[in-house]
Amino acid sequence: MQLLSDVHLGLPLPAPPDRLALISGSYRYYHYGCDGVDDRGWGCGYRTLQTTCSWLVEAGLEGAASQSVPSLREIQHALVEMGDKPPSFSRSQEWIGTVEAALCMDYFYSMPGRLVHIHRGRDLEKELETLYSHFQGGGGPVMMGGDRDHSAKALLGVCSGPKGDRLLVLDPHYYGTAGSLTRDELQDGGWVCWRKLSFFEGGFFYNLCFPQGRTRGPPAGNG
């Protein structure tokens, strides 16, 4: 499976920023159908988790260095085995969110995910310092899920400047086999892009899941 890596590289910044922090290390872009499984409508949380897992594996962190990225069915089996889901969850088309992602990171890699609850999307601005600290400290993809906006996504960076604050969003909802689009085509299609805070649902909650591992590698920047 020839998944694309670091698909944000080369993406132009919205404007020269006063402040910028990006993901460190390397990840692979998991999306709908990348492994031949048609998970449209339910798999975005799994795919975002897989992207985060790929970062943990690529970073060679303790507990993840010799591991692989779990499949959709392996994720479901793990949640059943942990007692978080009933047996009927296995081989179902039920979605997962940030809580399940945190449980799975700990289960597969002994690497817990820290959950941050944001009461309303308009309060995202209050968590910008948390995101800056995470990415400046060598942190990986941050899974984001919400209430009304229940489409899981990964955050790969944050920037602030004259045109306001923006988050670098990786969208797993592209459907196709692995490598069916180039990095440039993914960027042109908006599957990885900078989003204004006004893009997010202002009156509804969001959850963020921060993987607690840190890579020693250089930041995966825009160049």
C-alpha cells in the first residue's frame, strides 16, 4: 500500500505569519478506501487514528518502533477486547472518536493520548497556546472530532498573523486507493489546507486528542 507521506509539505502559507508551529517528524496519509475497504460515512475517525499511529511508528518511539499501523478491524477488535465496545462492534460500520483513539494509542503502543474538551468551537482560540506548545515540542498529529461537526480530522499545525489565526487541517474524507492522487492534487483539492477558526462550528463542542510521544526529528515544514 503506497500511502503518501507528509502531504502538507510545499503547501503555501495563507500569509507571512507572525508565528508558526508545524508537526515534527513524518506521517502517512490514511483516508477513505486507501486499503480497499469502502468506509465512506463511518471511517474518518479510524483513518485519522491510523495517520497518528503512522507518525508514532515513523518516529520510532518506545512501544511503537517495532509495531505496525492497525487495520480498521484490528482497531475494532482492540476496543472490544478492552471492554469499551460490545462484541457486535467487531466488523461493524460504527464510527469512533477521540476517546476511542486515545484508548487505542495506549493499547497498541503504550502511548496515551491526552484529551482536551472545547465547550464551543468559538473557544478554539483559547487552545491555540496548547497547540503551539504541542507542535513546538515535537508533537504529532492532533485528532479533532466534534458534536455537530462530527467529521474527524487531524491538525498538523497552527499559525497566527495579520489575517488571523489558522489551523492546518488534514481531511481523511478523500476516497480512493492509496496513492491515487499526488501530493499537489491533494493540496489543490483542499484535503490538506489552512482553515480559519471561523470554519469550525462556533456553537458546538470539539474534542482534541494529543498523542503524548515526542519526536527528536526536525519539524516537517512547508519547504
